Amino acid sequence: MDFGNLGNGSPFYILTQSKGQKPTLEVGTVKEKASLLPQYQLQAVPGAMNGITQQQNVRVVVTINGTDRTIPDIPANVEIAQKGDVFYTGSQQAIIQAIDKMIQVSKGEIEREPYNHMVIEAGKEMMGIVNPQYAASVQQEKSIRDLQARQDEQGKMLKNIYSLLQQMGGSVPKVQNPQT
């Protein structure tokens, strides 16, 4: 159902997809719809002189959880409208399609993740070829990580030796900073 045909009491859906945040869906009912409001636009018409066209918009007041919200300037002849990261519709089927599309896009991104990791690794290798300073920096970071891993492993081994000596009843000197 397009916005021009909405009536009082009709269901109304607002889907918000702000980047980096969990998408939200608000469901309410139309409390009031203003008459069709003309909005004039300049439009280039191929093969004719440029002219002014009239688009009909509506203003909808929606009640969601007991609170009225005004949604201005929605094109009257469409079933779903988008303003920034917010989608508006009075059609259950349209909101189902919008949610399904959101899910499919996210699934596609997840499926591309291994490829993106491969691109990053290949890019690092390429940077190492064309930029010796980058290669040296990457090698230094790898060496530091390797040293830290070895140090952690040696600390665990010392802790195990210390524990074994204590179990055997041997005399173990106090260590000021034993690794945990």
C-alpha cells in the first residue's frame, strides 16, 4: 500500500539501520495523514524542454508505544521510503522484503570475510616487496611477538619446575616476581 492510500489505524513500520549499531524496528499505527502536499521539482525531460514537475508528498503522524511521531515529506506514490538510514512503510510485505534484504547483505559480508583477510595478507606481502621500510617494520613486529611467546613459554616452564620442586619437598628459594 503506497503512502497516499494510508488511513488512520493502518500499521506503520520504521526500520533504522545505523552503521555500527544494531538495527531496530518500530511498529506503530497511523494516527493522522495530512492531505497530499505538492512538492515541485526541476526535472530534465529527455527530448523536451526542462520543466517543473509536481510530486505529491504526505505528512504522516504515527503512534509508537504511546508516543506520536511526525514523518514529513514522504512521497505519496511509493510503498517504502528511505531517509538516510531509516526506512518507512505502511506495508507488512515491504518491511519483510527490507528486513530480508538487510539479512542477505550482512550474510554476504560475512561470506566475504575470509576473502578480505586474504586480501589484507596479500597486500602486506606486496607492501613488503615495494617498501623495504614496511617489510622491516613487519619483521620487527613478528620478532617481538615471537620473543614474547618464547618468554611466556619459559615462564610457564619455570613455574612448573618450581611447583615440582615444592612437591618433592626440596628447598626452593623465594622468587620476588614469580610469573603467574
